[in-house]
Amino acid sequence: MKLRTVISLSLVSLFAVVLIQLGGMLYAFHAQMQEAEKSLNKCFWMAFSETVDNLVNNLPYPDNSVAIATYGPNPKYKRLDGNEMNNRTAQQAATALQRVYGVKEIPLATIDSVLHHKLQRLDMGGGLTVERINTHTGEVLESTNPQVNVNSFAAVTSEAASTFKPRGEAVRAILSFPSKEMEKKLLLLSFITLLLLSTAIYALIVQMKSVFRQRNSLQEQQQNFYALAEEMKHPVSRMKNLIATEGWEEIETQSNLLFEETNATLTYAKTEAGQQNTGRRISLKAVSIASLVGVFFLLAVWSGYLYYTTSQKIRYQAEEQLEEAFYREADRYRYPLFKKANPDFEEDRSPTVFLPYADRFMKEIIKVYKEKGYRYRIDLLFVRHIYNKFDEDFRIKMVYDIQDTISLRSRVPIPFSLQFADSVFQYQLSETGFPDRADIHWIKYPSEELILYTGSPSVGFGDITTKLFPLDKDSTSCIHAVVRSPQRTIMGATWYMQVPLLIAFLFVSFCVFFQIRMLRAQRRLEQFQKDFTYSMIHDMKSPLQSVMMGAHVLASGKLADKSEKISRYKQAMEDECEHLLTLSNRVVMLTQIDRGELELHKEEILLRPLLQDISEKFQLKAAKKVLFEIDCEEGCTVYADAFCLREVLSNLVDNAIKYSKEEVTITLSGERTKDGSIVKVRDNGIGIPLREQHKIFGKFERVASGSQKTGASGFGLGLNYVLQVVDAHDGVVKVESVEGSYSEFTMHF
């Protein structure tokens, strides 16, 4: 794969991850704004009811005077719950206050102040404004804080509460979270993630560019080596022939020219290696791993935040349903029992006086409802000169009123029914689609001693508990709900943020993984470059230097009377020329194979004589003790190119001798099969590590695996040559080896 393609894919992947991240954050922001709108509505209605109720209490009439009567909904339509009924009552009262009692208008500043304090208790900060609007035209008539940006994407608007229905006037609250703060929160995670991902990709690309540059340099060096090796073939052959005719001066001149060419190629390789190792190295691996740790930390922090906010949402939902169960238990269980146990109890609803408007209005409504056969509900608003706070919603206020009445007026104790409340609680949870199981615990406060419970008595790790609801006036007995193991629900509810973060984490993990592979490749290439120059010195420069020095000594005439030394010099020079010719022939043949120009002259070759000839040749020139065993029947043949087969077998035997201890036993075997011939070369040498066996047939791979440690020289072209030649014969070569025990190469022709 080209570097440009890798960079393009990396940038596209980065862009995709950031888009997913932004999409998840926008989804999370939308969900949080919905929750904020619910909380604003709840607080707004409490503030509106509190303001209206206290306007009634400030009317200049005696305590317990009925100032306003309001009516319930038409029973042909759905029935409203207590909170909705209370909201409707407050709206009717607001209209009556202005039409009947001369209140100029419902004060927005009071609603704003009360609402502000209620929102503060929920840690909901931001710009708050309360507006008076015309519901017919949508026009804003008055605002407590015109500076609030009501059109901001970070603003939520409450429901509208009617204040003067005939004129279409209503009030509403708008809470605008600080846009800059919201934008910071929205973009902070994206920016940090983008920074970490960009850092990881930058480190990866820099490392890949270095590896690609190094590979290109090595490929250029290899091409130079190939060209040099091919050019050597004819000059070296001529030098070998000149040894017999003792043309020392020509040999010296020719070897000197080849030596200079080899030295120039070697110098270029060393210069390239030096340039790559200069300059200050930055630990790109450390940068990538730091990015991974950063994303992981970001994932943990953000996941924790999402877990907390979602668990708060689940707790809020459970509290709502427990409130409903608490209300129904008091209203439909304890209060009927109280009335049954106290038949002479009469609610003290007798007012001091019905003010004219309330009296007239109530009579008219009752008359109309009775004539039409409707069920109706009349709520009376009394004048009481106290400030009445609405810090609980209508249901809980009713429960506390019922509990106070029972505790003060009942002849017999009427305890809280945990079974009734739990039955309602579970029903409410199922109706609202609550996904988790929740129990109710009845405890003593503050000791938290358990009195009764449903489900399990313990509170497990990860369980969510709601706030306490007192069962008596001094709050020594309370109930709360325990939501069991909501983790699956929380994770399901926050997938839109967890998935992008997980993708980012996996993406950086991939970058780090690829970075480590690049670093390993770079180390291998650096080692390869070192071994390449090492092999050039030993397999090309040193033999040429030996030939050049030998020719110089013999040409000087210093050994004219020493025939034995002259013979040794000649033999050494011939061996070095033979070594160079073998290398050159292999390079030429590999080049021909790469170009598709290799011509094979296949014939049936008697295998046993060939194996014997090879074994005798290597026994004569081996520098260590070598024992050959030949396992091949007479008449066994191989259909192959004779020259190539000899070269392949010679190479395998040469390797077996090089990579062995002081003594080595080599077994050469062959057999004829129904679909061809099998030839094997087995030794009892040092073996090949399992992790290296899949690489040994690659070009120069033997050098890259550490030739200097074994003391064996060579470019590592031998096994690649074996593979290429056998492939050219449409054959197969395999290796089986155990480190420290043996190696066996099997060729199937």
C-alpha cells in the first residue's frame, strides 16, 4: 500500500471518528436539554402556584374567607391528576384576581425570584427570564430579563400558564444556559479527542514515512548490488582464467577496478544509514501510547459523568413513581381507614365567610354541572395571611396533610401499608416502561435501621436509592426506593456517547498497534542495513581484496622461488573467484526469474551420482568435520535442469555446514513417487527458530535475522534462490526444523 493511500485513509478515518463524536455529543446535548425542560416545567408551576396562592393570601379579607372557587375538568374528557388540577386552579385564580379583586397583574418579578431559588436547589444555573406573552399573537408583552437570549440553542422554555384568559395573556419561563459554557462543554470533548487522535495519526504517519524512506533506500542499495554482482560475472571469470596463465598485472588491475566499484556501493550504503540515524529522535511510540492513555482516561471520565447523569435521571423517574404510590397509599388506603375508624370526624372546611364572587361562582357552576349531569370538582381558595411556600408538588403536600390529620385526630394508629404502596409502585413502574426492578425500604432515620422492605433488604453495589419520604412529622420513620442493578439501562441510555468514545479508543489502539509494527519493521530494516553492509564486506569486498593482494604479491616476484606458496596463493585466489562467480550466478538467475527470462533445460537426472559428487566436493573444502549419509536408490531420477538442481542442493548443503556446530552430519535422500520426485537435505545443526521459519525464504532474510551472531557470512540470497528455482520447476519446497536439534528441507519436483 502506498504511503499517500495510508495517509488518506488515516485522515478520512479521523474525520469519520470526529463526526461520530460530534453526533453523539449533539444527541447527548439534546437529551440533557429535554431533561432540563422537564425540571424547568416542574419548578415553574410550583413558582406560579406559590405566587398566585400568596396573592390570594394578601387580599384584605379575614382569614379562612373563601375568595375564589375553581371548577374541575369536564368529565367527558380524560381525568387530570392532582398536579394538573392544581395548575388549572392556579390559572383560574390568576384570572379571578385581576377581574374581580383589582390585582393589576400577576407580578413577573415575584415568579422570577421564586423560580430562581427553586432552580438553584436543582443546580440549574443560567440566564432566567419570565415573560408575559399574548397567546393569540405570540407577542412578548413584558420580560424580567430582556438580555437573555431566548433563541439560543441552549435555551429551554416552560409551558405557558394563563394569567388572564379573556385577553389571551399568559406567562412562561425561559432558562438560557450560558451559550459559551455550553459550547465549551460541547466542543471540549471533541477538541481533546481530535487532538489525541491527530497526535496518534501524526506519530504513525511520521514513522511510516521513515519506514518507507528506509525501504526505498534499501531497495536502491539492493538494485546497486544486483547491478554490481551482474557486472562481476565476466571480469571474475576472466580473472579466474588468467590465474592459470599467471596474468597477475591484469588480474590486479581488474580486481582493483571491481574493488573500487564495490567500495563505492558500500560507501553509499553506509552514508544512507548514517543520514537516517542523524538528528534528534522523538519517541513516537511514547507519543502514541500517551494518546491512547489520554483517550482511555477521557473515556473513563466521560463515561463516569454520563453514568452519574443517567443514574440521576433514573433516580428522578423512580422518585416520581414513588411519589405517586405514596400519594395513593395515603389517599386511598390510610385516609379511608381513618374515616372508618373515626366516623364522627368532620373535615374543618367551614370558612369564616364566602366572599360574594366565590359564592356566586360556585352556585352557578354547580347548577350548570347538575343540569348537564356532569361530575364536578370545586376547589376553594382561602385567604390565610401567611406566606405559603410550594417546595413540594401537589401530591406530596396532600400526603403530608393527610398524615398530619391522621396522627393528630385518629383514635387508633393507622400505620403505613408497605404492601399497598409497593403494589401501586410496581404497577406505575410497569406502566411507564421502567426497565429495572425497584424495591421499597421502610427505615428509621437517622439510624437507617430497616423496619420493613419489599424485595431484598440489602442495598447492593451500583444500586440507586431515591430521596427519603417522611412518614411522620418528626421524620423518624421514612421510606425510599432502591433501584436494582440499573447498569444495563444506564449503558443503553448512554450508547450515543459510549460508542463514539469506544470507536475513538479502538482507533487509537489500532494506531498504536500499527505504530509498534512500524517500529519493529524499522528496527528490522536498520539491522538489515547493518547486515547488508557487513555481507558486502565479507562476500564481495574481502574476496576482491584477497585476489587483488594475491595478484600484487605474485606480480612482484617475491615468491618466484617458493612454488608451494605460489600454489596456495593461486588456490586461494581461485576459491575467492569461485565464490564471487557463485554469488554473481545466483543474482543473474534471480534477476532472470524476476523478469520471466529464465530458460530451463529439463532432463531426467540420475540423483544418486549427483548427491555423491556434491558430498565429496564439500568434504574436501569443508573447514569442519562433515559426515554425509546418502539415502537414495540406484536409478532414482529427477526431471529438472541439471545446473539449477546442482546449485540448489549445493546451497542447502553449504547452509547446513555454516549453521552447525563443530561437527555435522548431513543426510541427502531422494525417492521417486507416482507424481514426481522428492529430494531432502537434513542436518543435525543449530536449527531454525519457529518464529523465523516463515521468513527464511525471503530475499536477504537470513541476514535480517542476525547472521553476525552465528558468525556466518552471506547475503541471505541462498534460500530465496532455492525457492525461486524450485517454483520455476513447478515444484514445492518445505522446511521442518527444531531449534537446537535439526533442519530438514524437502523439495518436491
